[in-house]
Amino acid sequence: MLAKFAWFYCAYLIFVILFGAWVRISGSGAGCGNHWPTCEGEVIPTALSVEKTIEFTHRLTSGLSGFLGIGLLVAAWRTPARKWAIASFVFLLIEAFIGAVLVKKELVAGDTSTSRAIVIALHLANTLALMFCTVAAAIRSAAPATLLSGLGRGPLVWALTAVVLTSMTGAITALGDTLFPTQPALGPELWAKVREDLRPVHHFLVRLRIVHPLVAMASAGYLLYLGTVLQRQNRNGWVVAALGMTLGQVALGFLNILLAAPPWMQIAHLALGQGLWLVLVRLFFLLPARRLA
């Protein structure tokens, strides 16, 4: 029962993460002004606009995740999953704090500051840490699974680190795509647009667009190599899922660039990224702590 609840909580967190991305994409982050946790000074806002409705709904769904986090903490207290449930709740509190900072410092809507880029990258890194601990709690709540053979956890640590860096640069790129939208381009037009974005006259968020694809391709190459090695040794479904999701992310990344990052593509890209992270965390706990002889 605890394992099912923990996995449900993981799924709900992904929903909240995607909803938060929609808040950014729709420009609704300032829907409640710079008030937190109230909405323009009201517990239940009146005179709702579209932006206020989206932002307030996101706060409600985020608040519910807090109650679910407490539920997981209580349910797991006397089980092997306790330390992960505690860690999950701590990162959830940090998540709420970062959200409050974004609102109180007005690092939302049309803000193009360096501070917003840094905070939003840290926000996503903390989200991944929250998901890691919650998935770990779900895994520790169930019966132990048979460990994979061959590699230890070391290579997976590097893989997880690569995904964190990719996600952080992706968060900054997504922010730039929202604040400085472009038009779809193909072939020579696309390369001309890339060169144009690198000109010093452009905002730093525009110039940084090139960083995420480069980091993402390097990370994908390593994940595909590692997944191929693991699959040869084990023939495991989780490894197949990781390989498929990595290829899917590469495809969505290219489409995102070609289509100039439409909202639905950004959401799909983020959703698959969260799914890949979940699978990689599952693989991490399926590998032995040390390389087997």
C-alpha cells in the first residue's frame, strides 16, 4: 500500500512540475502579484483573470503536494523508506521556498534578469532532487528487486549528473524561448538564426540558446553508450526504457528547435525528461553499490 501511494505521489509531482512550466509559458507567474502565500493579499482571490486563475490553481496543486508529502512521511516513518521520505519532504520545503522567492522578488512573467535565470535553474535542480528522493522512497517501500550485474552505481552517478546539468541548461533555454520567441526555421535559415543569436548585441538568454543542445547531445551520447553496455549484460526492461526515452528526448529536442519551441512541445519535452529521470533513478537502485567482479 505504501509503495502504491509513493508512486502515486511521484506521478502527482510530475503533474505539478508540468503545471509550473505552463505558468511560465503562459506568462501567469505574476497572476497573484508579489504576494505569497496569499494571492494579491486574499486567501481566496476574487475578480479572477486568466493569469490569476492559472497561478492560483498552480498554488493549490503545489499546496496539495505538501499534504501528500506529509502523508508519505507519516506512512513511511517506521519503514526502510523513512530516510528517503524525510529527504523528499525537505526538498519539497525548499521547492516552496524557491517558489516564494520567485514571486516575492518578482522574478516572473516578463522579467529577463540574470537572477531569474539562476533561480529557475536551481529550481529545476531541486525538483530533480525531490523526484529522486520520492522515487527512492517508492522503491524502498516495495520488496527488494534483483540487482543487475556488471557495472556498479558509479557510471549512473555520472549519468544522473549529466541529466541534472542538461535540465538546468534546458530550464534557462526554455525561459529564453518564452521571453524571446522566434520563428520556425529549416536548413540554411536555421544556421543563420543560430549565428544571429550568438551576436553580442542580443540578450544573454538568447546567446545561451546554443548551450543546452550541446550539453544535451553530450549527455545523450553518454546515456546511450551506458545503456547499451547495461543491456548487453542484463537484457533488462528498465534499460530499454532508458534507451528509448533518451532517443525520444533527442528527437523532441530537435523538433523543439525546428518548430521554435511551441508551448505543447516544451511541455512534452519536459514530461519525457521527467520520465527519463524516474527510469534512471530506478536503474540506480537496481545496480550494486560496487562493480561486480
